[in-house]
Amino acid sequence: MSALLSVKGLTAGYGGVPIIEGVNLDVAEHEISVIIGPNGAGKSTLLKTIFALTARSEGEITFAGKEISGLKTAQLVPLGISMVPQSRNVFPTLTVDENLDVGTYAAPPKDKEKVRENVLSLFPDLKGKLGQAAGELSGGQRQMVAMGRALMSEPKLLLLDEPTAGLSPAYLEIIFDLLLDVRKRGVTILMVEQNAKQALRIADNGHVLVSGKNFISGTGEALLNDDAVRRSFLGGAAA
Amino acid sequence: MIDFINLYLVPGLTIGSVYALGAVGISMIFGILRFAHFAHGDLMTIGGYGVLTAVWFIPIHPLLLLPFGIALAIVSALAVDQFFYKPLRRLPTIYTVIASFGVALIFRSLAQLFWSSGNQVFTSGVRMPVVLFDTFRISELHMQVIVLTLIIAIALHFFLTRSKLGRAMRAVSDEPELAAVAGLDTERVIRWTWVIGASMAATAGVFAGMDTSMHPNLGWNLLLAMFAAAVLGGIGKPMGAIAGGLIIGIAEETATFTWLSDEPLISPSYKSAVAFFIMVALLLFRPQGLFKGRLL
């Protein structure tokens, strides 16, 4: 299958200090791809650089066969990329419905009502809370609002930065199940995740990043069974 | 009681409307650009002079010439944003706050240069109050100010909650980084914040100038009360700023009423201290304001 997103030799960082160096990554269409690695490995920076939130110094990024390296975030959204940041990912004083609506502004869908219905069918919990301020919701519900907002622009690729950070184990399962549902609807997912073991179980492919460089890539299953990966990143226990 | 309404409550609502319209801009600019805009009072002055000049050439009712003042204030606000505030956008906001002090001085000096430092009136002659139900004696201007402010407040509410641009403004005010992630054009939101803030400031400037007279310090003298109104309503909450303005206006005027004896409760010359007192008390005891705004 051809790669929907292809990253080649990507170097980026802050204030001239590179956080990621020469990173390569391919994400095929309709797959769930997960980036794992120790703290400070540059996982979030990689995601932010793809979405033009962090300045790239070298390398190229192509999306759906089109070079997107020089584009701004506001230009990437209409092309079909959305992102859910790790923290502060909802507009707290806006209602749930308004949060979803803001998701359509950069790339207005043809039939907004239909997209809204589709998104709400993924997150039935939100249906009764549409008029409530997003800041009043629980962490898990906020994550749903954030994902819903990102899906309102009908993205082909959804970037998620640690979608389960700070959530209870029960919500962790719910969010991972939701990601499988999102993928079923034709959305490709690239996410950074701390809960590496669970994430690799639902992932088609995984990429391990260490000190800003590619360490190993493979299918989720292969990485779960890889001795080096298990020892270093999965707590050593059998998968 | 009738005296209280005619001489204290209605004038309080009138000056409160002026504060409210000015405070909306201060509150929105603080919410979206994250700095206290000290030139906002002088932006009111510029708007007021815009209409005063239009009256010289087109001698009709000044309120019908509001678009001239609004246009002048919008152009002035967009120009100072482009040349003074935008280059400082990425620095700590204190730089922009200080720059706005400079801009305030520039506006005031330009007003003195072009329109002289004296008092000027929009229309001369004695204006008789309108008598309603044989009891209420209310000036025509005060009624116009209160009704227009009410209409503007309702329109602003619908704009912020129903329109795409209004929601985008609230989104940027809430979480600017997330707004960028969602692909919103932050600079466009900032431009519209100036357009709306300047329009309301110009309207407030004309109201204030018509109620008394135009002079270069008109807006600057009202700045403290407008900041108090913005803090009272909750910073970054435009509807709160409207409520805050009306409350401060009424509090200032009614504080001079003969509540306890035949003497005014406080001397009218101290009434601007009421706004200051309310602001200090709020910052101490409820810094988020009435409408749960941002903490300063």
C-alpha cells in the first residue's frame, strides 16, 4: 500500500538545538501507526513538526503524494490533516457543540450537519452534553470533544499526541476502542503514546524513537515480541 | 423616588453605557491579545472627533454621522496595531502595554494638534428633556444612548455566540495555541477584534462628547472606570464588560444620592473614586470578576 504520509530525514528542534534528527517514517493509508519511546525522545516534536507547529530545519514531508514541508498548519487542515494536542485540547468556555463547530472553520465540510451526526455517533456520550461548557467535562469526555473537534474537518490523517495521558484505566480502553472505530471510518491515525504496550496491540505499525532518532520500526506485533523493545520500553514483561 | 430615577439612575445608566461600550473593547483585547490597552480611552476621543468633524461639514444629527467616527477609530486602531503592537506580539506583553501608553499620548497629542485643546460641542443650544407620563424627565440623548447600547449589547451577544467569526474570537481568547492547531487564522481574528473594539469605543466617545463636550482628555479621563468595568465583568468576557460598565455607572451616580441625610452620600467630586474602590475590592476578593473571566 502506498504511504499516505512519508517523512524523510526530518530534523527539527527549538532555538537551533535539534530535538529530532534525520527521522524517517511512513504511514500507510487506513492504518494506525504509533510512535513510542522514552521521555524526551522527541515523539511530540516529531508530531508537531509534521503539523508545522515546530520549525523544520531539514528533511521533507509528503502527504498523499504532495510535498507539504513548507506549508503552514492552517493550510494542512484543508488538505486533510488534523491534530489533537496532548493537553489544553478543548476550548473550555465554549460549549461542546461550539467546540465541534470550530473544527469546521479551517476546512468547511460540504454537509456540516451530516459530519456532525457522524462524529456524534462515534461519541454518543457527548450527545447529552452539547450545550455544556467543555471545561466542565471530565478528562475522558474532554478527550472525546478534542477528537470530535479534530474529526469535524473530515481529515484523512489524524495526529494524536498521547490521547490517554492522565486518563483512568477504564477510559484508556474506551479511547483505544474509539481509535479503532475512527480507523474503520477510513481515517489514518498516527499517534504518540506512553501506554506503549496497549497502543502497540491496536497498532498496525510502530516506530520506536530514541534520542530523536529512529531506533526500530515494525508491525505492532513484531515490536511487542522484540526482546530489545520489550526490555527497554515495555517494562520487560512478556507481551 | 422620581428624583432618584430622573437625576441619578438614568444619568448613571447613561455614563454606564459609555463605560460598557469602552470596556467591551478593553476586555476583548485583553482576552485575545492578552494586554491591557491603555490607549483605548484615547481611541474613544479620536472616534468622537471624527464625528465632530463630520458635523461641521454635514450639519445633521451627530448620531447619524457615527460611521465617520467609527471609520476613523477603526483605521487608527488597525494602523497602531500594524506599526506598534504587531512587531511586539512575540515579546512579553508588558512591552505592548508600555507601547499602548505611548500610543495613548500620540492619540491625545494628535487630537490637540488637529482639534485644539479646548472644549467643543456637537450642537449648541438648550435641550429640553422629554417628559414621560408627566413624571419622568429624561434627556433625549440619554434615552438614545441607553437604547442604542442595549441594541449593541444584544447584537454583540448574538455575534459572539452564533457567528463563525464570533466563535473563532472566543476560541482564540480561550486557547490561542489550540486555535492555531484547529487552523484558525489568528491574525484575522485580531484584526476583527480591533474593528469591533474601535467601533464601540468611537460610539462611546460620541455619546460621552455629546453628553458633555469634546476635549482631548475625554477618553483618558474615562479609562479607569472602563478598566474597572472590564475587571468587574471578568476579563475576556465582553458581555460581562457590558454589565460591569452599567453597574459602575449606576454605582458612581447613585453614590451621590441623599441616601442617609439631606447631604449626598459622597461628594460628587469624589464619584470616580467609586469605580476605583470597586476595582480594588474585586481584585482582592473576586479577581475573576462576575462572569468568571481570566485572572489578571
